Amino acid sequence: MQNIAVNPPEALAPIGMFSNGILSKPGRVLAIAGQAGVAGPAVPTGFEEQTRNCWKAIEAIVRAAGGSMADLVSINIYLKDGSPENYRIMNEVRKDFLVAPYPASTAIGGVQFMLPAMEIEIQAFAVIPDA
């Protein structure tokens, strides 16, 4: 399936790895619950490691549904510490997982998570092509 970025001149141009909108052909919509970078007793200590764990979980879910990371159309990223440094790290890590056209994206900082060790949570939607 070919996703098409929608970035009209009337909207602010994206300043990172995201599109203002994604137009996707018909397929199966996959809603992916927020994925945390921590799981069980082995709690990663670093923000980068937690971020990578979130993306790995999302990738596993998309593949289990028969898709690829290119099928992502929208992501919401929640950060405990929305500092410029964490935002930079998050962007560097997602370069290893996302392909253009990039999904529509929102990032929100200053979030209080249910688990104190959590630093980041990523929720996503994908449109998986019909078989």
C-alpha cells in the first residue's frame, strides 16, 4: 500500500519526522494501544532504551497483523520529561523504525504515567493492506 503525505501550503510545514496528514488506501485499520518501554521486573533505566522498546513492540504488533512499519498512519508520543534532549533522542531512535512518508504525529511532554519508571509511551494507528 502507498501512503500519501498531505502537507498543504496553508498548514505549517512539518519540522520533523512526521506528516500533517496521511492519505491511505482502503485496508484494515489497526489501533495499537500505548506501548511502554518498561515491562515486568526488568525496568530499563535509560530514556533511549525505553524509546527503542516502545518501537520494537509497535513493530512486532504491526508485523503480527500482517503489515510493516510503512503502514503506520498516525502516532501519539507521550513523554514524562518533554525536554529538548529527550525529544532529540526520541527522534534519533524513531529514524531506525519509520520510513517516508512519515505518519502524522503528536508529541506531548510532562505526562504522569501510572508506572513511576515509565519515561515514554507510544500509541499508533496503521492501515494494513487487504490481502
